Amino acid sequence: SGEVRMVDVGSKPVSRRRARARAVVRMAPETASRLRELPKGDALAAARLAGIMAAKRTSELIPLCHPLPLTHLAVELEVGQDSVEIIASAETQAQTGVEMEALVAASVAALTVYDMAKGIDKAMVVTDVKLLEKTKSAVS
């Protein structure tokens, strides 16, 4: 019928929630070797910050996503010969999971690498965006 609604999580107990997500940016080897010295600046530093900032705004980007108080967010970037692998880890103590925050962080970090390097590499590809794991445990 086209109706959408936010899921009611009010009766769920608060749990410690964690999630890890991944994204990859494939590029020319020359691009990978220049990521810290691009005309726009250090792509890795910019991507890390962009991923963290984006995760904090996930509920503003994904219409039915609950706003969550993030207790930790990390974005790690590993440069390979012809790619950058991005792993985003998010944590919260809440009534719903934090996987969307991890996925948004990884995705926006990847898009930031792409944006920073697009002037020197027109063939880059953002790929392999996926949730690696999510867990929940009781709050002690």
C-alpha cells in the first residue's frame, strides 16, 4: 500500500550493540600511491573524518532509521596496491542495532576517497559495500 513507518523499539531492552562494515575503492596503482598527496589534500584523513561525521547523521540520511547515541565510531583505511579497503566500526548502547551507522560510515568514507582522487583517476570504482558483523550483548 506504500505506507512506511518507523519500527517501535520502545519495549526492547537496552543492549550494547556493535557493527562492522566494509567498502572498497578500486583504482589505478599510481592513484593508490598518491592518496596522501592529491591536489585536494590527504584523501585518507578526509575520508576518515567524513565517515565519522556521516555515521553521526545516519538517521537524517536514512528516513526510518532511529537516531542513536554512538559510544564509539572508528574508520580504518588500508591502502593496497590498487585499492583502499575501508572498515567502519560502530558501537552504541540502545534498543536497536548500529549496522546502518557502520554502513553509512564505510560508504561515505569510500565516496570521499573517490571524490578526492577523481581528478587523477576516472576509472575508480566503489565496490563491496557490506556488513561484516553485528553483535549485541547485555549491558552490565
